[in-house]
Amino acid sequence: MNRPTSCPADPAQRDELLAICERTFQRPEADGTLPRQFHRKTHACLHAVLTIDPPDDPAVRHGLFARPGRYDTLVRFSNSFFAEDDHPDARGLALKVTGVDGAVCDGAPPGQQDFVLMNAETGPARNADEAMALFRALDGLRRATISAVAAPRYLFPSLLPWRARWRYLLFLCESGLQHLRGFDLAQLAYGSVTPYRLGDGATKFTLVPDADAKARRPAKGKSLAGRLQAALDSGPIRFDFRLQPRVLDSDPMEDVRRAWRSPTVTVGSLEIPPQDVAATVALGDRLTFSPWNCLAAHEPLGSINALRRAAYAASAANRGAQAKAPLDGGS
């Protein structure tokens, strides 16, 4: 299996994407402030501890996972498109891990590793070219509604059924099913969707609720933040942190619509102690989380990640967000 190489963004695609995102997805709020382009609604930005305890396997002992450690971490929960929690939507979970050692990617703050995840194994577009087609279909959207986000022009680019993007429809249906199954953010599994460097290979990242979280009755409340608070009021929330190293040639690097079949390996755990959820929202809105705020050992790979680099940086710069976490380092 060949060592994965970096994939620079196409300059024309990058410039077109930045223009679309600024005019369609980052319009000023009523008070004049600029929101995030995506995942703008913060449910919480919680203090947590990430414990890394990797197995004695040289294939996974790279970067953050090279040795055991404990790291102060911020955990931001979000909605992807909608402000309304009762709409079917992708739910985001982003980590900002502090006090890490190692060289970072160009432009990333030192001593920090971000992970940007959502409650899905796959993404809505295969690669950067398809992602641009989706953004073009959404360009000019005045208001995010369920029918608008379905992007009929992208889903059905012609009247020929074999040209329809059925995997995008499947992605939307899976988001809807996730929504119907429950609203408890503490009981969802989250994945990176896109691949990242790990030694001479690639990996994906996943967070899976631990056995206690899965056994707990879903928290009740009118909002996702309220249910998250109810879950925390009953005790700490814990997730298993897993890697999915790419060991099968059939696992695609450039088609994020297809889930990998390589096995996962647990390398640590995330513990979120009880705390006031509402008091943390403002912090989450001030910060930026980006897959490119990372160690060079975990460089984002593939054309989707190359496109995300410029989009995340522009979104953060436009709204004056800070990348560095207001935390002491871990140990």
C-alpha cells in the first residue's frame, strides 16, 4: 500500500468556494456579527479530558497516539445547517486537544490538535469536484430549509435516472433516520468521514459512546442542549476514542461517500464531567475548530480536506475567531 501524499486544492475551486461561502453561508446576523459558515449553532463547548492509552502496535503509535497521555480538551457540539433542533440534521462534535507535542501543519497553532467529527461514517459528496457541484446548487440560498438543503439541482442534475446522485439521497435519509432514533448527543457515535495521515498510512477517527452511555435511558428535554445538560446531571459522559487505520486497498481515499471496512482500534477515552452547558456556548462561538489545526503527523488527506483548508480559515478570519484554546496544557 503506497504512502498517501498531500493533495493541494485547485486554486480556481478554492476561490469559487470562498466566494460562495461568503455570500450564501456567512451573511451578517441582525446585530452585524458574522456567524460560522457551517455548524453555526453551538449546543455546548465543554471542558473534558482526553486520555490516550494506545496499544503496543507500531502501526498506530504516531503523533498524538505515540505514547500514553492526558490532555485538557474542549468539546463543541453543534448543528450542521439548522438552528431548529427538531429538524433532521447532521450533528457535529469537535475536539480541541491542548498541550500536545510535535510539529504542526503550516498555519496551525502549536501545541494543539483539533478533531472535527459528525454523527456519520460518510459524507454528502464523493470528492472536491462533487462538493463544488453541491455548493453551486446551494449558492444563493436565502434561508436553510429542509427542502432547500436537499438541493434538487444537485441530486438530479438531469432527467436521466442513472445520473442522479443516489448516494446523496442516501446520506439525507440516514440523517433523517438518526434524527428519528433519538436526540441525545451523548449517545451518538461521531466520525471524521475524511482520512488523515498516520505514519506511512492513513486513518479515520471515531468517537463511540462507552457501554454506560449506551445503557443509559436517553435524556429528556425540549432542546439538544437541555438533553445534554440532563445527561451530565446524571454523571460524566464518556466516549471511546478509536482509530480506523486503512489496511484494505478497497477503502477509498477519494470517495468519502463510501464507508471504510478496515477494523477500528481503541486508543483512548474522552470524559466530559458535569458542568453548566449554557455557560459554555459563548466560548464555542468565539473559537474556531479546523481539521488543519493539527499535528503534521495527522495531516488531513484527500481533495475534500484540501478544499476545507481555505474555507475554514476564511470563515474564522471573517468573524475574528480564535484558534488557540484558553486552557492550560495537558500532561
